[in-house]
Amino acid sequence: MNRHPRLAPREVTADLSGFDAKAYSRLKYGDTKPAAGYAREIRDHCLQDLEEAKVDVVFSPNTFLPTAAHAIANALLRILIDERCDVRKVHVKRRTTYTRDYGKMDAKERASMINDDSYAFKTPPRPDATLVFVDDVSITGTHQMILENLMDKEGAGQPQRHVYFGVKRDDSIAASIESTLNQFAISSPLDILPLMKEPGFVLNTRATKRLLAFKGFETLLPDMPSHIAGALREGARLNGYGDIADYTKNMAVLEALTV
């Protein structure tokens, strides 16, 4: 059970009509263009009363490669800077990863898996700031629970807000709706290639893992921009994906590239 409200301007519904599922799916695989609109809605609907407060925007946990939610956090940070708020970014380090499709799991499976992860602030938040934890959608609240526990572990007593673009509040909707939403516009790694050639594409963890798990990975390389291939190799190295058995074969293909 989350100790703080899950704040969001939109709701994840059974028919995915709560927002543009296609745009959201593209965001999850690196298209950052929707992020500005998402951040504006979060600011207007969830953070209206923070004009005078110090705000630390807390990015979703990662190792090196950004998550899709980082695009929303960056956009929210820019909005607050433009409004001349006293704002700073804070990152949370995550020390392990997984290859299973998180979006297909129920709440119990999610909690069991991510409880094996290790989280820590990369830089400590300011003691007199309101912490705004930013993520894209919340389905079961499991990630928020982990971050609330991190605050307890650190002995941090700052006010905290947990904001999302969308939240699933209807318990009758299966948690696997998240997988359906994530893959609404990206049903195959082949669908990621056109995104790579668009302005605003940022290689993230989800796109990287989906590509590295693809059995026909080498067939994608001729259509992949060389700078993206280089970023893929570097990001995969720094995220430790070379040590994951599911990715070993395609990591070897990447390492053999001259980019």
C-alpha cells in the first residue's frame, strides 16, 4: 500500500481511451516529443501549489541509459526553470536489471522481482526541498513503494509528491494492461527503426533491451543510424547488459561493429 497519493492528470482505462496510446507507446521506445505535453499536464494538474517551494525533481531509477520517464522529468524540469522556480534534478541509481516483460506481471510478481534490486540516491536531495518523483504511468504502485522505502532508509523527511502522466485506479483491470499500452504502436523491434530517424529520439533502456533480445538483430543494423548503433553499444556496456545471458549474442555483434 502506497503511503502517498499517486497523482496524475490521466487515468489508464481498460480500453486505453484515457490518453493517446500510440503516442505513449512511442515515448516508451525513445520518441521524446510527447513528453512536453505530458509534463505540462502534470504541472497544471498535480503541482499547482508549488510556486514558492524549493523543488527537487527526482528522475526514475536507472543505471546509465535513461528510462522513457526521464523525458517527462526533463520536460517538467524545463517548465519549472522557465517559471523561475528554485529547482534541481536528483537521480536514483538502480544496480540491477531484468529481462522479463515487467508490464505483463501482476503486483506480486513485480514486487518479488524489484525487491532484488538495489536503489540509492546518486546525489542527496536538498533537506528543505519538496521531492517530486516523476514516472510515466503507475499500474500497481510497486515502484512508488520502493521509492518510499528508499526515503525511509535514507531518513529523509522532506515532503514528497509522486506524479505520473497516467494511473490505473480500477483494480478490476489486469496489470498486464501496461504491456498492451507499451506495445500499442511498437509491436516489434522493427518498429523502433523509424523512431531512430526522427528528431527527438533518445535511446532508452526499454528500446535497448528490446533490440538486444531480438533474434534477427543483425538484420536491423543496415537501417540503424551509425550514431545510434554507437550509442547502443556504449549504453549497453555501461548498463551492464554484456553480463546478461539473453543479450550476449547480440552484444558480440555490437562489439564487432566499427561505428
